[in-house]
Amino acid sequence: MTELFEGLKAAFLLLVRLDADLVEITLRSLQVTLSALVIASAIALPLGAILAVRRFRFRRATIAVLNALMGLPPVVVGLCVYVMFSRSGPFGVLGLLFTPTAMIIAQVIIIVPLIASIAHQSLRDLWAEYHDLLISLNTTQRQRIATLLWDGRRALLTASLAGFGRAIGEVGAIMVVGGNIDHATRVLTTAIALETGKGNFALALGLGFILIALAIAVNFAIHWLTRTEVEGRW
Amino acid sequence: MVKTILPLEISNASVRRRGKTLVGPVDLILAEKGFTTVIGPNGAGKTTLLRMMHGIERLSQGTVTWHGPNAEVRGRQAFVFQSPIMMRRSVRDNLTYPLTLGKTPKTEARQQAEDWAERINLKSALNRKATVLSGGERQKLAIARALIRKPDILFLDEPCSHLDGRATREIEELLQGAHEKGIRIIMSTHDMGQAKRLASEVVFILKGRIHEFSPADAFFDTPGTNEAKAFLSGDILE
Ligand SMILES: Nc1ncnc2c1ncn2[C@@H]1O[C@H](COP(=O)(O)OP(=O)(O)O)[C@@H](O)[C@H]1O
Ligand SMILES: [Mg+2]
């Protein structure tokens, strides 16, 4: 119990002092995760819509694979990205290993299946609702997908938020591909792992509280943004 | 661009699903003008027949031929479903949606939406979410959204089946107005009074087969088949 209290105190002190290291790794956490989120959403949301609307040969197989990939252990993803981007790997020449870019790539791979899966489920329901109308209006595939993405945007936001939650708290993969290098690839989760390992429980807990606060703040911010839209429009 | 995609010619057309014939074989020609009602008991195949004509139900055999190039004919028909499909958008955006699919400029689309909202007494609801409208308002909106692209022909599947008298009257007026403007209408209903008020010709369908296709006066005065007689006198047809 005293450790929890010490942790809260540490978090409080770090915050009031606006500790330079803390600010740096917090911003890096946000930068990596938000970049991964934008890229992953740009891939996963249209993918979810295509899976809802189009009937192609390997559709069922694709959905099954996507659902299976949701359970992918992040550390294994990290390992695969590591192998691909290590000096002797196929993308070794890019020199991306141990950079935030490699961390973003790993996170994208981890959250695309999650976002696409949730997006597909809600868009499938919306498609069932709209199907006859959109067929009758003779819409093109592209128009159908655009319509679903727009009218389903609230549910899609939830899908993206789930992805954000998973990515911001992820530690295994980004530890492997980022290396937790001070002033280069250290983020909140890897810093917590490091401090715990060193026995600095108070500091680790303090960072943990900040991580939680960050995740909640982003969720609230996005929900608040959509709430104002709802009240403004309807 | 052809003047109208009518007449519609249906030849030996059937819809079968899982070994069961739902409709057909149907041979029918719908002339350029008129207000056709399709009547028959529940499960007779009214919905399937309309969907088949509109081209959203796959044919198992036969042909449905419009007068015009294939690429053009679908855009010149409109269909109103039995339970109106409301897009999760404002009333305004529901009305503009079919126009935005084409090349209509945004301001023009909004203007037309406002004109239509005025006509169906929903002007004050333009910014309201369509999914919170009442049943009658939804059906009026669905009809306006169908008419906004100025179709040659409008299909309606039991548009008043869940509505009260006042909403029904409003919709009948809307449909009569569209008919007077020259829009071909084909509507299923199981309300005989409504069929009498609106129809210029009647298709009587039973167990997927068309038993009668005749001018409305003739059909209601002197039905030609025993089944139609029984149906009109209120007997239950299996
Ligand atoms: N997709 C389908 N598969 C199998 N049977 C269907 C399908 N759609 C409709 N039916 C059946 O076809 C018959 C005609 O249905 P429908 O056209 O909806 O009749 P109505 O509109 O006159 O009530 C009904 O017996 C219905 O159960
Ligand atoms: Mg029906």
C-alpha cells in the first residue's frame, strides 16, 4: 500500500516539476501511438467496409484470419518486425531498427486486425440496414463504402479508440524493435518496465498513473468532440 | 436519352429460391401511363414481383425488359420499401442523398430538398435526424427521396400498411400528385379501398401467379376469376 502512495506522490512530483524526461517520453508515446493509430485506421476502416459490402472469393477466409490476428502476441509481432528490419533482413538497408518508425510499424501491425474487426462488425449491421436502398439507388461499390464509413463514423470511432487503448499500453513489441533507448525510443511503457526492473517502484508507478491518465484523457477528448458534433447537428 | 423507359415487358419470368417458386412464370406488359396496384393475400408474392420488376431480385428464368439502354434504366426507377429505410442522417441529407450520387451540384440538391420538405410538411424538421421521425413522416420522406430524382416509374411496396388514416391520406395525395405529373406508379397494397381510390389497373396475384390483370373498374365490378371474387368478398384464400 505504501508503494501505491509513493507512486502517486512520485507521479504528482513529476507532474508539478514538469520533469523534462517525463515530458519527452510522454510526447514520444503520444507521437508513436497517434501516428500508428492514424495509419492503422486509414487501412483498417476501409478494409472493414469492403468486407461488409463486397462478396469476393476469400472474404470469409479474410475475416477468419483477421479475427485470429487480433489475438496475435505483440512480442511476436515485434520479433518479426525486428527480423525484417535487422541489418541482414529484407528491409535492413532502410536502417529503421531502433527508431520510432519501427515502433510505429509494429503497432500498426498489432492494431489493424483489431480495428478492422470491430469496424467490420458494426458496418455489417449498417449494411444490412441500408442494403436494399443502396442497391435500388444503383450505387457503385465506392459510393456504398463511402456511405457506410460516413454514416457509421460513430461506431468507427469506437473501433479506433479500442486500437488506441491497445497501442498506448503495449510494451513487448516496441521494446523489441525500439530498444528503449534513452532520448531516442523510450516511451512510457518501456520506461515503466525499465524502472520496475531497477527496483524504482515509486517512479514506475508514477509513470503508470500518467499513462492511465493519458489514455483516459484521449478517450474523453474524442468523446467530447463527437458529443459536440451530435448536439450541433441534430 | 430515351423519353421514357416504359413500356415494361416481362416475359416468362420466374423467381425460385431453394427449389420453391416464389413468383412466376409471369408475362406482363406495363403500358406507358397508369397507376397499377398489385393486390393479393399475404405471401402471394407481391413484394417479390415488384423487386423482380425493379431488378433487385435475381431472375431464375425469363426476362424483364425496359425500353432503353441498361445503364440508364435503373437510375430512372425508384423503389419505396415496405418499412422505409431511413439513413442515419438528417432529413435534409436523406433527401439530397440520391442527388449527390449523380452530378447535381450541392446548392441545387439542397434547394430541391427544401422544396420537397415543404411539400411533405417536413420543412421544420430538415435538420432533425431522420431516424426519430414518426412512421407516417418516415414514409413521406422515403417517397420524397424516391421522387427527387424525377423517376419515370415509382414502385411502392404496401406504403401505408403501418399507417393511420391521416398519414395514409397524405401519402395518397402525394402519389396522386406524382401520377398527375406523368410518373408511372406501381404499388402493392392489401387495402382494397386504397386500390379502388387510386388504381387505374389491377394485378391480382395469388401463390406467385398473376390471376388477373385488368382495368380497375372492370376488376372491381366484374372480377373474372373465382379467386378474385372470393378475395374481394373477403374470403380467406390459402
Ligand atoms: N429470399 C427468400 N427465400 C425464400 N423464400 C422467400 C424469400 N423471400 C420471400 N419468400 C417467400 O416467398 C413468398 C412470397 O413472399 P412476398 O413476395 O414477400 O409476398 P407478399 O409481399 O405478397 O406478402 C412467401 O411465401 C415468402 O415466405
Ligand atoms: Mg410483401
